[in-house]
Amino acid sequence: LYTIKFEIMDRAIDVSKSKWGDETFEARFKHFVRLTDPRNCLKTNIQLEEARHIVQKFKKDGVLPGGGSEALWNAKYVHDSAFHPETGDKQNLMGRMSFQVPGGMVLTGMLLAFYK
């Protein structure tokens, strides 16, 4: 019974939208926090390409990765934080969503340090 329910839930996954939806502030906040997670800056090119492959394979064939739906959501947020949403090109480190917080802190710190 649980296996059938799990499979039905997995078929309903829409990776073009947020995991939590956008009906409430809390859901939008969770989505934004996950998308701008600075730990995604530390992902290697191999990990980024693997995330892209997982997301594209799911969009094309509906095949879940070995880790199930949670692995798919992790790959989706790594993919969305590093690749341009319209062109699909990999962004340089400073252009990624995951770099906005640490990059902004460095920039603000430098502005404050060298203010005359």
C-alpha cells in the first residue's frame, strides 16, 4: 500500500515549480533560502553537471534518481542555483544565486572598510 502511494506521489513532482509551492510566505521563504544556499557555491563542475543530468532526465523520461524524490529535489535546487533559467547556461561563480549572500557580504565589508 505504501509503495503504490509513494509512486503516485513521485509522478506528481513538477520540477519547474517550487518544492513547497508559492501559496504562503513560509513556502516562498523556504524556496528562496534553498535556492540561495551558499553551500551550493562549493559544488564542483562534476556535481553541477550531475544535477543537470538528473533534472533533465526526470523532465524527459520521468525517471527518479537512485535516492528517490529527495535526491531529485536536491539536484533541482543545485541546478537552479547554478544554471541560467532561460538559456540553461552555467553561470560563472559570481553570477549564481547561491553566491549572492556571501558575495554581497564581501562587497559590503569592502565598502565599509575602505570608506573615507
